[in-house]
Amino acid sequence: MAKKGKLGRSSTFEGGFQHQDHAKMYTHILGDAMAMQRQNAQKVANRTHAKTQHEWDKLVIVAKQCPPLPKPTLVKLTSK
């Protein structure tokens, strides 16, 4: 005789241990892992974007403080 399903586990033990729905279990487990991986990737992208923006802002400040480069003078070569 099959055991009665546990309360709160309706997605994995609908009718007891003999009636486990493996497709739902795998979907639940893999869905969570994929969501966590996607969330971690988004965190890395956000941090990289913020760091890049900070470095860019520093470079703009340094570039504005530098004196302008003199224009190169054209040298005319004369042949004898």
C-alpha cells in the first residue's frame, strides 16, 4: 500500500512516494539554479558597468586637466 503524500509537498509527492512527478521536480530544481545563475550574472554585469563608468569619469577629469597638445608643424622637405 502506498503511503499518503506529505503536506506541503504536493508538487513532488502528489500521491505518495510511488507517484512522484519527476518532471515537476526537475523543473523546480533546475529552474531555481538557472534563476540564481542569471541573477549572479546580472550582478557581475552591474558591477562591471559601475566600475567602468567610474574609471571613465576619472579619465575624463584627467583629460580636461591636461594642457592641449601643440599642433604639429609641417616641415617642408626640399630636395637639392
